[in-house]
Amino acid sequence: MARRTLFRLLCLLLLLPVVSCSADRQQEIRDFGDLERGNVGVLTGRSNDTAVRELLPGADIYYFEDLVSMCMSLQRGHIDAFACMETGVDVLLQRNPGFRVLDGTPEIPDTAAVAFRKDNALLAGQFNAFLRDILADGTMDDIRANWFAPDAAGAHYHQHATEGEPLRVGIEAGQTFFTVIYEGEGVGLEPELMMRFGDALGRPVKFVEMTNPGMIPALLSGKVDALVSAINPTLSRSNRVLFSAPYDISNVCFVVSDAAPVLRRTSFWEKTRETLISEGRYELILEGLKNTLIITLLSVIFGFLLGCLLCWMKRRGPRWMEAFAHGYCEIVEGIPIVVLLLFMFYVVFATSPLTALVVAVITYSLHFAAGAAECLERSIEAVDKGQWEAGKALGFSRFETFRYVIAPQALKDFLPLLKGKAVGLIENTSIVGFIAIEDMTKVTDIIRSQTYDSLVPLLVVGLIYFLIARGISVGLDKLGDHLNFKVK
Amino acid sequence: MEVKITEQGGTMTAAFIGRLDTPASLDVTREVQPLLDHADRTLVLDCKDLTYISSSGLRIFLTIRKAAAAKGGKVIVQDICDDIRQVFMMTGFLNLFEVRNG
Amino acid sequence: MIQVSHLSKEYPGGVKALRDVSLEIHPGEVISVIGPSGCGKSTLVRCIEGLEAPTSGTVDTGDSRLGMVFQQFNVFPHLSVLDNVTLGPVKINRIPKAEAEKKGMDLLRLVGLAEKAQAMPDSLSGGQKQRVGIARCLSMNPDVLLFDEPTSALDQTMKTEVFGVINELAKQGMTMLIVTHELEFARKVSTRVVFMHDGEICEEGAPEEVFERPQKTLTRIFIRNRRSLLFQADSREYDLYKFNADIEWFCQRNHLGKKYFTLELITEELLSHFLPFTGPIHFRIFLNEEKKLAMEIEQENCSSPIVDSPDADEIALMILQGLCASIQEVQEGDSRFLHIVVNDVYDQD
């Protein structure tokens, strides 16, 4: 059985590189006019998408969460061009042979600014003053050169301020060298800018890595003090947050690809080596695996204990406890786990000092508890009522009957039920990236943003998820066989 | 209750299948008419699948025997079960009919 | 001694399972509780055991330990036969395992299952499971054993196995309360019989008193009907097929083998050729005092001879005479009674 599953997976692995090479470009793009009938990618959360829309009413607009996916799509020929900021585009072109900026594009201004909470005008004012200074004394030009010049050094900036109240800054791995995550740390123009700002204030900067949809809620709930990562001051956002003066003003440019749709001519194994091993990125995956396992294991343990309590409340507790437990299970099981996670992080624990990892463990424990309680209840109820009576008639207490008579029989039904829930839990942990935890899935995103390669990290991480889930299944089955009745 | 009548050479065989009780005997009286019409031949009453018989059923057997006696035929009762044999015995039918088992 | 005083039990919905039941169980007594289905006899034993809380009244068990044997056996399917018998002593009474197993084997020997000690319950027959249930009960050294219809889920052979064990316990002087549908068994094993009807104790006494000379009409009807088959023909449109089905069921229940052929034939001959249908006709088929199969037929509104009639069908008459050992006709008021004893010369069983 396990062997057959593995075989299928291998077939899939062999098939994937083939599939990924089989796209073809829609049409040749020579000038801006050709885009009118083309497929154009834009990044969500950027103001320029409205401008692009107005400029190209006939084009099909595709929204991407990150630049990497957008580059991929262009490489594969799924889109004909994409819009991005002119700043830093050189690096992008360097990294992607065949890409070029389309000439003769009308000017669409694109700006990047730092976002602050509305009630934190002081900090925003301090930043604006700092920005004025560094623009005046040429520091900003140095920073820009460090990251975006053709021969950019990309030297790390080391903060001087180590003491004092930390300045928490939300970042997202976005356009190359504005912010990228390198060896688990944010580097690029934006991190350097913020660290220098921190030095100016005498506060050490703490970066919190997050994804676009969660950034503004994190700021509003006070998890971070500021947000960078090429945030465009849009009108609707200005209603909710306070934007600094722009630290980067450039234009929107359109990137097209001249290369044949398949760019990567390197072999699959070479690519794997490049992506995972040569720059030590496997360590990133191991780190992500560690977080995934911590969340899963702790949640299973705490969730199971809590589930036992809930089950007891449902079966034996006073009426109000029973009602509470039933309501709890129905609500928790009825809400998508991602909503629950965001709710816990941005509402319930918004102001608490708990780390995201702790919040994730709490959330998944609460969720798993409802599932475990349901499994427990179902498996206990599957045992014949007469067994309870027999225990009582023999002079066993209720607990003794449960311990020696009911539990061993219920276990047979409980383990397969629990197996489903535990495998579901593992799969559900893949969304903790929403609250800035670097689990395996999040790590994949990071690797993709660094290497512009999706295939290898997704395959590797997918395989790891599969093996963990499989391991849990087989382990629980073995346990079940071991505990099962000797004669059937 | 079902009666199956077959003819082979000079022999007519009626196979009685099921329970020959009072309600059934009305139909059966009609169904055995061909036997009464050819009562000059050898008539075999096959009771292999007859599970029950009451006096009404016996009366039909008696009618057949009388017809055969009048026309010079011969009646053979074949393969009766133990219960029915008892009934045949207590009513004297065992002496009236040639009963063959085998 | 166990003292049950004024026990009442009302279920939600207003069903009264017990109404003011009082009962004493003395050491050494074997009490059978009989009565129609739904008379509350199971509720009584479950209240005594404490599986159900009475609505009012008390059960005082003093310091006697109770054990209970269930209709559905309720053996522990995850434990071997021996472990079923040692679980209580080892886990609850903290008896060393070796000692408990030695005693457990003795108990299994008592119920005849020593060779099945290592078997799992799922591989046992119903009768064997029930005997494990009894041995498991005995492992806790009870002073009183309660049986809740111990053989209702069993076929005849398995019933006999279980009756054998209960009989053996009775001989050893075990105090027992047995709820049962098996009247013959109740009569043989009990020192006292309690007849319950509609949640109340209707009659109680020594077995021969209750079974042979019941004081109450309800008891009499119950005991008589338990052993009889009753059916009725109101007109010539009677349902012969239903009568036949009833007769076959009666014969099966009373282990009368192929007697149904005879009974069906007598019934049919009487209905087709003798009974005048002057009014409703009542049939009763039963085993008489000499354990012979007997019939009693009452033709209402009739005063003329039935079987002795001069214009009787002669074949039918011969069949009746052949099948019946005796036929008596009696006039009682407006009704004509036929008392028939079925001939057992041709018994094949």
C-alpha cells in the first residue's frame, strides 16, 4: 500500500518538469500598443493597478501576490508583460536573461512610503525629518547605490543602536533588493533605511516578516510600529494608516520577455543543487520544518488534553458545561482555520507579548481540541452501553469502568478518526505564514523569491509534508494494530 | 397447489405439487378432468412433491379411482411421504390404491 | 437479606414500569420473576442492581454484594475469557494476578469453559458467552446473583447449557433472583415464584402453588396462555393459512417437531366437515397434564352433536379417528365443547 503511494508520487515527480516546460507564449510584444490585447500582470496591493487598467482597457489583468510568481509567469509565457517599479528593475533584468523593459511607455508615477498608525504621528514626523536629512546629505543616494547600482555591493548595514525600546517594522519579501530575506534576515534598501532610522532614534529595529494581506491589520493592532516593503500610499489606505513622505519615487515600467518561454535550460538536478544546496538554503527548509513540527506536535498534545476535557464536559459535565462544549466545538469546527488564526493573532492576542509561534500553537490546539473531542465522543459512544452496566455490576467505579473496559474498546475506533484529524492539522499549519511564522510553506515562498524557482522548493516541501502525514498515518495504524483485539 | 399432467405412451401422469387442502381441492377437481376423460389408461398420481392432504383431497383421488374402475383403467399412487402414508393408512386408502415408492 | 420497599419507577413520558413493589430476598432463596413482556420485571432487577434509579421507594441491600448477569451477556470483547474473569479481582480487589487466575480457572471449570480460557469472546457461542458472564460475576464473590433474562437471546441448546450452570449454582445454595420467560425452568429451579403484571407483583408463592393453583385470574391466564395456542374462527371465511402458520410456530416453540401436520389436519377436517358455524369457534391447543398434545374446541350457540352427527363425512371421520386418541363432546351452557387428545402413536420425534 505504502509502496504504491510512493510509486505514484515518483511518477508525479517525473512528470512535473515535463509539464512545466510545455507552455507557449500568447503573442509577440513589440511596443506598448501590443499590450492592449495582451495579458498583463500586476502586484496586488499596489496603487498602479488602477493606472494600468485605465491605460490598457483592453488588456487582461492578472493579479500576483509577489514578484517571483509574476516573473515565473512571464518566463512560462502565461502573461505577456508585467508592471513593476522602475527602481531596482535592473537587478531583475540581470537575474532573468531575456527580460527587458518595454520602451515608449507612458509615465505612471509609482511611490513607496512607510506606513504608521494614525495615532503615532510622532513617529511618522520623526521619519519624515530623518528622510529629509538623508535625502539632503546624500545618504539616500548611497543606500540606493548600495542596492541598485549596476555593480551594487549589497553590503549589509549593521545597526549601532542595540539598547532601548525596539522599533518593530513589518516587512515583506517583495521586489528584489527593496527587501529580500537572506539567511532568515531581511536585507535590502528598505531594511537598511529602517535600520538607519532606528539608529537616528537610538532604537534597535526588529523586523517582523509578514505577507501582504496581514500587514495593515498587524500595524493597526499594534503588533508592529511601521510597515515598509514598497507600500504605495493609496487613497483607501490613507484612511486607515498614516503614510510618510515617499522614500522612493519612480515610474511604473512594463517588463516583457524576449526569450523563448522556457528559460531554464539547466537540468533538474543542477537546478535542485543551485536552489537548495549551493547557497545553504536547505537550512531554511530545516528551520521551517522545525516550526511546522513544533506547531503540529504541541498542538496535538495540548489539543488532545483539551479535547479530553471537552469530551468530559459534553458527556458528564453539568448542563451549562455541556452546552458550552457543544457550542465551542460547533463554532471552532465551523470557522476556517485561517480566519481563526488571524482572529487570534490580530484581535485576541493583538496587544499581548506572546510570539506568533505561541499564538499559532494556542490556535491550533483550540482547533484540534474540538476535533479530538468529537473523535473521543464518537468512539466512546460506539462502545455498547451494556459494557458500562457490566462494569458497574462488577463493582467498578465509573472511572474504573472507563479505564479498564471502555477505553480499550473505544481506542479501536478512536485512532483512525484521530489519524484524519492529525493529518488535517499538518496540512492546516501551512497557513501560519499569514502571521509571519516561517514554517515550511512560508520558507518556500522565501526561497522562490530568492531563486525565482518554484519547482524545486515546492516539490521538496510537498514531499516533506507528504512524508510527515504518511508517517503519522502509518504510526497510528501500527499502534492500532498493536492494541487491537487478538481475535476478530 | 399445482397439478402437472403429462402423457407418455398409454400412461397419463399427474404430478401434485404443494398442499392439497380444502381450499385447493376446488381447483384441483377441475384440473384432473383430463384424467377422468382418459380413465381407460394407466393413471399415475405422482405425490413426490405433495406435502399435505386432507379428506377433500382424498376425495379427488377416490373420484379418479372410481372413473378408472368404470372405464377399465388403472391408478397408481407414486412416492407418498410418511405423513400422507399415515393418512392413507387410517382411511383405508392404502388398500384401495396401488402405492409405489421408489 | 435484600429488602425492596415500595419501589416505583416512572419513565419520562409517564410510563409506569413499577408500582409500589415490595420484595424480600432471603439467603439461599432462588426467586424467579415471571410475567408478560413489559410487566416491569427487568426494571425491578435493574433497580435492585442500581443500574436505574427508582422514582420512589428504597432498595436496601444491607452488606450483601450483588452480581448481575445480562440478557446481552456484556462480556468484555477486548479481553480473553480468563481476563474477563480476573479483571475485577486484580484491578478492583487488588488480588495478585496468579491467585486471581487460579481462582478464575476454578470458576471457568465450574461453568465448563476451562478449555476456552485463552479464547477471545468473539469466538464463543452465545451460550458460552453467557457462561463467561456468570463466571465473571462469581469472580467478585457476590452474595446474591441477579439474572436479567439470561437465556432470551439464546437458542434451545444454548439455553440448556446456561440452565445447567444456574441449576448447579442453586444446588450450591447461591441466592438468586432470576427474571425469565422460561416457565418450565423457573418451576424447576426456584424456591419462590413472583408473577408480575403491569408493574405490580400480582402473585407470589412456591412454584407448584403459582403454576398449578394460581389464585389470581391474571396469573391463570398468563400461565395457561404461555403454554397454549389460541385462535378463533368467526365464520366460514376463516383464515386457514394464518391458523396453519400459528400451529407451525407453536410446534416450533414447544419442540413438537412435525406434529403440526397432525394438528393442521385435525383443524382443517373439523372446520371443513364438522363444525356448524352457529357462532364463533375457539380453538386451544396445549400440552395436558400428561404432557400429551391436546385440543379444546368451543362452538358457541350449538347444542347438537358435532362429531357424532349422522351425516358426517366418512373419510374426514376416519382421519379424525385415526389422528385422535380420544374425542369427547360436552355441552356447557350454549356452547358445545370438543376435548381432543392427539394420538401419539405416529410420533416420529
